[in-house]
Amino acid sequence: MGVLGCSTSAPPLVHFAPKTARIPLKRPESKEEYSESLRKLVQDNCPSLFTPFEPKWWLNNGHIQTTYSVFADISQVDSVWYRRQNLKLVDGGTLGLDFAPIDDAALSDDTPIVVILHGLTGGSYEPYIKSILTHVIKPIDKGGLGYRAVIPHSRGCGSQLFSDSCHRSNDVWSSGGGVPITSTKFYSAGGTDDFRQALIYISNRYPRAKLLGLGFSLGSNIMTRYIAQEGEKCRLSSACVLANPWDLAANSDILSGTFIGRNVYNNALGTNLMNVAKQHYKALMADPSLPIAKALEPLMSVSQMTLTNFDKVFLSQVGGPPPKFPYATVNEYYDAMSSHECIGEIRIPYLAINSADDPVVQYVPMDGAGNGYAVMVLTSGGGHLGWFNDGTGKDRWTTKPVLEWLALMGREVLAKSGSERGHKVVLGTDGFLRNEGGDEWLGCKECEGGGLINGNAGVEGLRKGL
């Protein structure tokens, strides 16, 4: 479905399947179990989802919303600190998981956890994350949800990383600007294995907690793919995704087809990725004989860096292991990494919110593949990860409906914990946590490093809001 521009005074388009899934619930007073249709649950419990997006007059354009998200100095809005836990992976890589609140001693071990995936080159410092997360972790008596939250970072992303034992003693590996790259592996547009390993750890650490997914932009794409791949074994009991790029090939073609798309957005996205690669150049070049090192050299010589060029020269070739990689063309890579054809396989309550005037994402599969678990929402405005109601940076349209959804899924819906939903987690003789019967090359264990992370600081050389 192609997306047409809309007036910002129009109410959102909310699409349900003709027959929505029945969602299990429990009456708090009698503990009696019953079920209700997802449509009725959303209509009764998420009223903000049906309200118009009506920003200040000077923010009523998708380009303005998007550029404001990137260039406005709103890093100190919604102040938050995190406690980072680094994980060593079987392949030698490192994941950084930022947990909040940093003092959670008063929270029970079955408190719901919102698991958040950031955008293309982002991290826990992103204002679009904090605008929701601060309300998620705020105590109930102060008007918040009183949940925990955790942000698993893509390799090399995130801020304020400390020295730790995941670095090799000969200093071959470099932390660059974020989570250290400690193996010759980067991340891709649709790879789900790192997220899968993060969920193994989270569900093992909090075995009684429900895990609620929340994704932004490229993180939405990865989360959607994971949910579809896992089916009934998905460790998340629900998910909400914002600004999912869905069909990467279609949206890339649309983006490259306009002057501002080619020269502003495509360039900004590609430059951010290039800067992440430069920050970790030493680590990625540790073994010059490997394909990733051989692909890095021509990448550094690209004269006009765009997202498409980065993906064509680098990620489509070395964004994952053989036999899937390398891909013959960038569009073959995009087709393999997209999530628009995955919606039909989703088996948990799933809310997707996009904006009709998003200059980066202009194709949205609003039919939801007829899946009764999917609720597809298209606002008339909001740009890409904007949805600012005013210029303070604190008031975004998306905050209320997302919080209503998380309250519904965390408190009202009867769902199993992450450890009960997924494969059994086992501890190997090598000290790695793995899915029982799962792939031997997937596993994680704690390693030193991390500590307190300033959620109000970014990474030098990277634009926020993407």
C-alpha cells in the first residue's frame, strides 16, 4: 500500500483484521480467567490511539518533524540514567544492555520489563526512547507504570562505555563510541540473533517477568522479524513498533527518487553508519584476511556516502555469515532483511504506528496481512520518529497511546513470562546461556564492564533521532 499525505487534523487510521484474536485476561477481584477480542481491548483501553495528531502550526510537516527530531537540542529532556550489563557472546562479540531504573530494589521479580530496540545507529540516549521510558520506569504512585526497562544495543552503538575485560589485552579491539566491538562482526538491517541472545539473558535474569517489546525505526524491523520467526516460542508477550521501515527495498527506492531524499535523509543515515564503522575501524580490521576487513577498505573510499551505498558496498556483503551472505545486489539484501512479509506469522498482540508524512518510510502494509493479532495505525503527521506536539521536546503524540498499550499488556493481559514462553534456557559447561536444543553458536554470559550510563549524553559524530 502506498502512503499518501494527510491533513494533520485528521484522526489516525486504525486497522484491525475482520476477526481479531481473543486475548486471555484475568479478573482482579475473582481471579477468574476469560478472554476478549483484541479490537475491544484496544478500543476500551487505548483511547489516545484514536485522537488526532494536532501539533503547533510550525511543526505540521513531516520534514520539519523529522529534522526537529535530529537537530533540536532536547538531549536533557526526560533525564534518565542506566546501569549497563555487558554480555560476551559465543562468537566473541559483546552486547551492551542498559537497564533502568538504576535502583530497582523495591520492584518485585515479576514486574513487567519493556525491552526496547533503538533505531539505525542509536542507543539508550535517544530522546524518542526516553520520552516513553521515563514514564515506564516512574513509580506508580508518581503517575508512571512502575515497570523495568532494558535497551539491548546493536554492536558498536550506545554511549559512555567503560573499559572492561571484554577488550583484548593487546588492544586490538576498540570501544569506539559505544558498546565495544570485540569480534569481526557488525550488525545488519534485519539480523535477529543478537536480539535473541539478549532475550535469553533477560528472561534468565528475570524468569518471572513478562517481556513487552517496544521498537523504533530499524529496531522495529528487527523486532518484527524476531517475533515472526519465533512464533509461539517468542519470549515477548506483546510488541509495539514505531516508524518501522517495513519494505526496505521499496522505501529505499522511494527515498532515492527525490532530491531531498537522496541528499538529506539518505546521506544522513549513511553518514551515521559510516561514522560508527570508522569508530570501530581498528576492531573490524583485526584480521585483514577476513571478508569484513576486505569490504571495509572499499567502503572507506566511497565519495558520496548514503545509506544505500553503505548497504551496497558493506552490509549486503558482510552483514552476516555465509551461506546467506554475501548478496548479489543491495535489493536482494533488502528483500531478505525486510519485515513487511512477516506480519502474518506474528502470534502475540502487536501494535504498529507509522506516520503518513514520514519522509523516510513511505510504504506501510496497512492491511496487517489480515492477522488478528496485528493492529496497524497510520497517523496523519509526525514525520520519522517525531510526533512532536510542541517545541519543548517533551510532549509527543505517541507517548500516551504507547503507555496505554503497555499498561494493558503488562497489567491486564494474562500472559506467560519470557522464560515460560521461550525455549528452556540452559547453562553450558563453557559458562554460556543457550536455548535448549538451539544453535551452539548462539549464547551469552556476563562479562565485566558497563556501570552507570548517562542517558542524556550521545555519541560524538552521530546524529540523534535516526
